[in-house]
Amino acid sequence: MQPESSSMTSPECVGILRIFTNQFPEAKITSFLVLEEVPPILLIAIGLDNGSIYCIKGDIARERITRFKLQVENNQSDKTLSAVTGLGFKVDGQSLQLFAVTPSSVSLFSLHNQPPRRQTLDQIGCGVNSVAMSERSELIIGRPEAVYFYEVDGRGPCWAFEGEKKLLGWFRGYLLCVIADQRTGKHTFNIYDLKNRLIAHSALVKEVSHLLYEWGNIILIMNDKSALCIGEKDMESKLDMLFKKNLYTVAINLVQTQQADAAATAEVLRKYGDHLYSKQDYDESMAQYILTIGHLEPSYVIQKFLDAQRIYNLTNYLEKLHEKGLASKDHTTLLLNCYTKLKDVEKLNLFIKSDDSIGELKFDVETAIRVCRAANYHEHAMYVAKKAGRHEWYLKILLEDLGSYEEALEYISSLESSQAGMTIKEYGKILIEHKPVETIQILIRLCTEDGDRGRSNGVYMSMLPSPVDFLSIFIHHPQSLMDFLEKYTNKVNDSPAQVEIHNTLLELYISNELNFPSMSQVNDGGNYLNGVSAKTMSAQSNGNTANHKSSAKGKDLLERHKKGLHLLKSAWPPETEHPLYDVDLAIILCEMNAFKDGLLYLYEKMKLYKEVIACYMQAHDHEGLIACCKRLGDSVKGGDPSLWADVLKYFGELGEDCSKEVKEVLTYIERDDILPPIIVLQTLSRNPCLTLSVIKDYIARKLERESKMIEEDRQAIEKYQEDTLSMRKEIQDLRTNARIFQLSKCTACTFTLDLPAVHFMCMHSFHLRCLGDNEKECPECAPEYRSVLEIKRNLEQNSKDQDRFFHQVKSSKDGFSVIAEYFGKGIISKISNGSTSGPRSGTASSTSGF
């Protein structure tokens, strides 16, 4: 390499290699070629006019070389036809081949073989300077009639360029030719773009001696030592020039062969499409626009063909857009509208029902369904919905557009449980209105999973849909709701939503009004109304219909109330404290709908006995009231005897003659001693319809009993007074007089009493040895004495337990007797020091006393 310097400086010679030797005799050199195999190894091929090729291979600088000779076939008739006019190397991996051209032949030497093997490719050749190698290692030779290309297996394509080829070259995919015109003698330099089949450049030149390529340019050196430098224009300039000449196909081929990016290619295609569109060649312009998909905004193309009303071309473009997966919802809408306007069912089928369309999501499913529905292509819309798994759309079409309720139910039955549940929640109202029985069957199967009942446990049941989730679909059909819940409860006894289900059923059973369907009119009445006027017949028919409706309604209400009462009882087992429904809600429902039987059962179950008898009082059911009190007012069976007092008060304020009932009530009040006679008299005195004869016998018996009790109490008082007097006398005697002990036997061992002996004041005597360590109390009297002390201690302790005292007073039939008993036992007769203010404050002190 020569560094940059003045052009007058001569290059330095670093070495001289002799070509001709004794073994390689001298001849005229006609061609020369160098190949750098692996630096610094060079392969030099020198063609001679005698048909020989001298090859020198090795490190030239160090003169480590080998020489060998190749011989092209000699032409014995004309030696000039044997000169080697051109050489060309072809390297393919480990294979190395050498093309050799003479005026009469084209040969190929395989240098990787030892010795090198020669193969004749053609029996025609060319002159000097008319040989070149393409970038694909093809041999190019120029002859007057054409330019020929050769591969290792023979002649390839040829290009018919007339004229003598003075010089031939290859540069960046272009074929370079200097052609001499035989008629005019002028030389023309042409640059051919063979891929695009065009002459990229053409110019008249002087006689050219050398053709070179350097610095990205083509350099022609003339015989007169002048030089012509030719450079290639940039891509944009090329395209602008082609666009001005309307050579759009050339421009497209150019950007494709130059491997330009896709966006640049799309821009050329767009301009070509615009050009064709301006010439109203809509089919060809659309073909160009389709090639721009992915780079050109679709709205640009769509707007053009909407304006031109070229719906066929627009359909084609939209189809391609969907095939490449670049379509939006609006594009899908537009394409389907095109199909429907064209009424092209075949293409619509192909678009909708193609096997891979939905799987690859080539269009928006919801948009396709919506457009097909709007155009009344319901079958296509259903197909898309079903294949895409959009069950809600499929059912919407069946129910809202087609009214195919049975088919909709079959489709829901084929879905998985979760999907079926979701669809029924959305469309259940319509299904219940038209197909209640079938819909309920599907719901029962969903909520109970009949096929898997073998593993019906609590955990599994909690995973199933709950009937409560579907209550909203029965909003206008309570009768169907009642049927559904009844069937469910018959199948499932351990549902997690049992309480909510029972609450709903109770509301349906107990409510007085349901939305019943209109009853059918009475038919075939004319046979019985012959001779009656048409007006009378109509009136009687309407009357019979109304009566029939009322009768059916009443019968149904009784039946529902019967079911309601049964549910109230069955859902509250005796062994459980709380029922399987909301008690408060049940009471409200019974009160709102005047369901007496249910209300009575609930009050009685909750031990609200006063509310029970209040129901009978409100209904003026005296017989039921007394029967209820007999059942609930028996204290032996855990009843509340005070109910009789409330019943007596009710009859006392009734304001009508109820002597029979009052006498029966007084019988039980007297039997259980519930009220004092004075309270009875005061209560009944408020009823002006009652006479004294009603309570005459009761008062007489009470007075007699009271008199007897007074006599018994007087006798008891006299006895207690005598006992008290005797005790006081004995105490005085013990304090003042001596006691004489005359027992001769030990009370414990009954042996003769001898000393030492112990005598107690209770007149018991013991041996000292029989007493043991306890000498201070009599073993015989000590237990009784200790029990007395224990009683006394308990009484003193009870005096501090004021809650117990008040509880006994409240729960006792006669509270005064409890207070009297406390005074009699001396429990509240003692008042601690400083606690006298206790009773006034109304609170109990921490010490004994009140």
C-alpha cells in the first residue's frame, strides 16, 4: 500500500518474482489474476498466448512458493485461438475452481484435485477484456451477439446486447459494458440492471483502455489518459426519478432487489396504488394496497373505496386485513356489513365458519355477533357465539330473537355447571315465564348434581350453586319459586342455605296473596241456560267465574297455610334450641297475614305463653283460651299458673256475660291458689254483666278454707307459746337450781358407771375413757346441736344473699308468707350497727340485715 503523496512519486518495489524459468518457458502474457486464499498465501494465475496457464502459489514475500502449469486445449489450426483471454476463480468452501477463456472455448479447472482436472464448458469464447466474474461467482463473457453467463456445470442465461464488447465488468449487481458500434464506430458505456431488466445508465465515451472500480465508483480510463468517474445515486433520488416517469413497477422491483425495509417498500406500493386509483384502475390499485397491509393505515384505503362505492374491492381488502390478524372491531363490522349488503352468504359462511378463524382470533367475536344479529343472520351469529364459547350471546339470540326456549334449555343443559348457573341467572326470568317446569328441572340438577349424589357431603354441597342465588329469576313467578324450593328441600336435607330457603318458603306459604294466572273462563254453559237472555247468560257466567276463582284461591291459601305450619314444626326439632329459620321473620309474617295457627305455635315454642293467650283473647275464642290455659298453666308440667290471672282479668274487662267461663277459670285459680279472693272480687267487679252468684260458691269455699286455716294457725300459735314457756322455765331452772345425776350406767358402753366419770347437763353420763379427747360436749346431743348451729349459720348467710330473698318473694305464690318466714326465723330481725339506713336507700348492704 502506498501512503498518500504526490502523484509524481514512484512506488517502492519491495520484491521481484521471476515468472519464466527453464521449466516454464517464456510466452506472451494475455491475462493475469490473483487470489488471496489465506493471508499471506496468494494464488497467481497467468494466462499465456500459447494456451498455458502458469500458477504460482505460496508466500510471495518470503519466496516460499510452488509452481504448476495448466494447459488449455490447443487449437492446431490457429494459434491465436489458443490464447488465454480471461481467468476467473470460484471458491466454494474447500473447493477451488478456475475458469479459463480462450477465443474458442470456455474451460474449468478443479484445483482441489491432484492433478487438477480440466472440463470444457463451451466451444466458443471471447477476446481480451470481455471476461468478468459476478458477485455470485458466475463467469461472464461478452460476444458481439450477446453476453453469456456460465456456472460450473455449463452455460447459463444469456442477454442479447448487440455490438462488440470492448470491455466487460461487474459492479454491485450491475453489468458494465463498453460496446463499439460497428456502423458509426462510436463507443457506448452501458450499465445494466439485469434483475429489473433495465439500463440504469448509458453514455457515449471515447475509446476506453481500462475499467476500474474504486471508492464506491466506476472509473473509466481512456486511451488519451483521461478518466471518467461514475457514481451511483442514492435510493431516494432513484425513486423520485422513477416516480416522475411513472415507472412504479420498476421502483417496486428496485426497492425489493435493494432489500429496502418494509416501510419503504410499502410507501412505493402506496404511491403506485394511488397512481392506479387516479387512473380508475380500482382492481389493480387495490392489489397494491393489499401489499401494504401492516404498514399503511387501513383507514386510508377504506376511505378511498367507500367514496368510490367499490364495495367488492373494499371487501377483498378487509378480508386480507382479517387474514393477517390486523383487523379491529370496526373493520369486522364493516366487512360483515359488506357481506350482508352484497347478500353474499357463501363468503359470509367462509368468513364465519372457517375452521381456524375463531381459534386464531382473526376478528372480534362480539362485533361479528352484533352485526349478524342486526342483519338477521341469526344462524351465523349463533355459530360464532357457540364456537367462541360466548354462551350469553348464544342464549340471547335464541331467547330474544328466535324465541326458541326449548333449544335454549337444551343448550344450557349441555354446559358445565358454573357456566349453566351464570346463564340461568341472566336469562332465567324469560325461561321461567315460558318454560317453568323444564327450567326448574335444570335448576334442581345444578343445585343437587343428581349424577354425583353418591358423594353428597357437607363440603361437596357447599361447592354446588345455592338455590338462593337463583331467587331473583322468580321475581314475578312465586308459584314456580315455591315448586322449585319444595323440590330442592325434598332432595337435600343438609343445604348450607337451609335457613334462607326456609325463610323464603315460609313467606310463600304464609302470604295471603300470590300472583296467580287468570283462571280459564267457564265453558259449555249454553246447554243449561237455554231460553235465558244473552245479558243474563253473560252476567251469570261472570258470576260463576268469580266464584270459581275465589274458591280456588281460598283452597290454595288453606293448602299453603297447611304447608307453612308443617314447615314451622318440622324445621324446629324438639332437641334443638333454635329453629332452621328466622323466628322473628316467621312471627312477623304470621302477624301480617293473620296466620293464627303459626303464630300460636311459635309463641308456645318460645314459651311466650302470655302472647299465646293474647291471640285467643284477640280472636274472642273463649273455649280455645281456656283449653290453652289448661295446657300451658299447669305448673306440674312446667306451665305458668299466672296465665289464669290474666284470663280472669280478660273476662273481668270483657263487658259481656261469660259466667260459665268465669266459673271454670275460678276452679283452676282456686285449685292452685293463684289469686287471693279480694283480687278476684276486684277483677270481676269491672264486668257489669256478671252477678254475685258467679263467685258465691267460690267465696264460700275460700272463707271456709280461710277460717279453717286461721283455726289451725291459732292452735299452732298456742302450741309454740307453750313450748316457748316450757323452754324458758327449763333455762331458768338450769341457771338457778342444781342438777342431780342418778344414772348408774355409761350412756356409751352401757356398763356400770364408775369413776372417773363425766356428767353433762343434758342428763347423759359417760366413762372418761369412753369420751376420748372430746370432754366438752355430749356425744349423744352433739350432732343435733351442730345441725342447729349449721341451720343458724345458713340463716345468717342467707340474710346476706338479698338476690335469693327477692327471687323467692317473686316466684312464690304468696310473697307475704316468704317475708313472714324470714321474720319468724329471725333472719331479718337483726340490723347491723350503722346499717339502719339500708332499707330506705333501697339497696342491700354487704352485712346481714335489710
